[in-house]
Amino acid sequence: MIRRVATALFLLALLTSCSSKDLTRPRVADLIKANAEFAKPVVALPLQEEGKIQDNHDAGQVEGIWNVTRSFGEATRYTLTANGRKYFAQDFTAIESAPLAQAAKRELIEVTGITSPPQGGESLKIATFTWHYAGLPELVARYTGEEGVTHNGEAAFQLFDDGWRLQDLALHEHQNLAAFRWSPELQQQLYSQLAALRLKPDHGLELAKAALVDREPVLNFSFHPAWNIPTAHGLTGQALNTDKLKTFMALLGRYHIDTTGAGQPSPGTAYYEVPALSPPSGWESFERKPRYTDGKSYAVFQTSEVRMIKFVDLDTENANAEVEVTYSGCTPACELANALEALPNFDYGGRAVEKVFYGYPAQKWPQKVSSTVYFQRPSEGAWKVSDIR
């Protein structure tokens, strides 16, 4: 009886000894799954940039997942939308991994082989295996390059007196990543957004009209605090041509322009000064914002009709248009300017008249002017007029 028990114990020890030295695929799988690194929840994954950008348009921004902040054309930060927060936990920079709204888990698929390194002997084994991320939403898988991806891993095992231990683990999680794919629906969404970004001719015409207002001819009464009318023979102190002066003063009176304080020049001076010149009342409806001075300017024409002759839609950030501007309806300022222009020139080059219609066009109204208006849209902004030529 004692002999049979001893024999049984010997056989059990022998079997235990043999099994502890054998490293089977199921045992490898168990050790990998129990490994802390492999079992640790994955809370962030890097974005897969390959294929994500199409014609400088980021797929995530097109899909409404995030807004991209750029510097010198390169993405620097991703700011999540409400939809994006369903998949990602918080905003992140371009050099950070994308924080996941729900942590992912690594899942072992298969142990594909076990080998002994040439110099490792039977106490060292290398196992190869495949694995993937389990529980990734389809959208997260697409943007992280994990869609349909199986990773290859390697594990090194060392034999100890109590059996095999996993010593080293290589997951190769940055290999075999899939390029981002644009679905037909996402592609169509991009086309629709690009179409919406392009400048429409009607909008371009409105922008052109607003910009051309600043180019309308104006009569400016504060280009100089006083009208200095030169004397007959330059700076000689001689009297002005009396008839011309009377004609000029009568014209100012006809347009109700206040010339209080007008008088003869002081002895030794060479000009006649109208120090209290002010625009007549009733011109307020023709006021324009100051352009050349801090004073008031008045519209020369009552209306300007802007007609688009040709519109060129270049891309989502550039366009131009050829427009024709017709000025019509002479305002009181226009009548005054025309009357002043009709006056005989004062001596000394007619400089008084030059000061009166600084910037006033040489053509009579109505007149037509053709211009080319250039439009630009910043990457993150609205369309605006960039130049008028």
C-alpha cells in the first residue's frame, strides 16, 4: 500500500515538472491578458493624419466633430463641438493624443506562434500574437486609424522555478494603421460646404456697393481751416482782383455759406482770409464720414448705381468682379463745386479753387466709372473687399 502511494506521488511530481516547463499557446494567452500594460484601459489615441486632409479641409471639421486652429497653415489645436464631445473627452492640441470619451480596451485575438531564440535555450521563449482595440466607436476608429486594424505583438517569457513569467511586451500599436477614408456621404458634405463658402454674386455686389461708398466724390469744407486766396502777383502784398473777389463772395452767399469775419488782408500779408467758413444748413442728409480731415464732407452725388458686369469665382477664398458705377443726381455740394469750377481762376495758379474741391472728379455728372473689385475670405472669417482698382 505504501509502495503504491509513493509511486503515485512520483508520477504526479514528474507530470507537474514537465507541465511547468511547457509553454503552450493557451498559457501565453492567459499571461498576456493578465499583463498590466495589456489590460490597462486606453484613455487616449493619436489621430491618424494620413488621408484626413483633403484640399486643405480637415475631415473632422467638415463632419462637425471639431474646429481646427491653424498657424502658418498647420493645425495646432482641435476644439470639440457638441457632437465631438460624444466621442472625445476634451479639446486637445495637434501634438497630443485625442482623449477618448469612453476608454478602449485591448483584446487578444490569437497567439500565432512560440519560438526559442538561438541563444536563449529552453528557458526563454518568444511568442507572437495579434490583438485589436475593442469597443471603439466607428467614428473614433476612423479618425485614429484603427478601423478594421489588427496589430501584431510580441511577448518574451522567462522560465522560473515556479513556471513561466512574461518579461517583456511589444504591442506595435503604431503600426499597420489605416489611412482615413472619406465616405461618399462625407465627400458630398465637403462639396456642399465648399459651395456654401464661395462668394455669391449678389453678396459680392452688396460688398462692392458698401466699399465703393467710401470712394464716392465728396466736397470737403474742412480741408483747410480757412480759404486762403492768393494776391494778384504772388506774395507781394498787392490787393486782390476786386471783381473776381466780389464774384466769389456772391457765389458763397448764393449757397448760404457763412463767411462772417471776411475782410481785407492785414498790412504786409499776401492773402485774403475767410476764417469762419461753414457749410450751409440743410446739407446734413448729404454728410459723409470724415475721410481727409476730422471735419465734415458732403456727397457730391445724390445716388450711385453699381452694376456688376462680370463676376469671377476663383475659389473659396478669392473672387473678383468688374463693376460699373453711375453717379447721378447733383447735390447742393455738387452744384457749388460746379459753380466754383466755372469761376475764372484766381491768380497764383488758382490754388483757392484747388483747396475747395480736393478730390472732386474732373468729369461732370452723371458719369460712369468702371472698376475691378477684389474679394478675399480669410480661412476663418467672412468675405470682404480687399482692393478696388
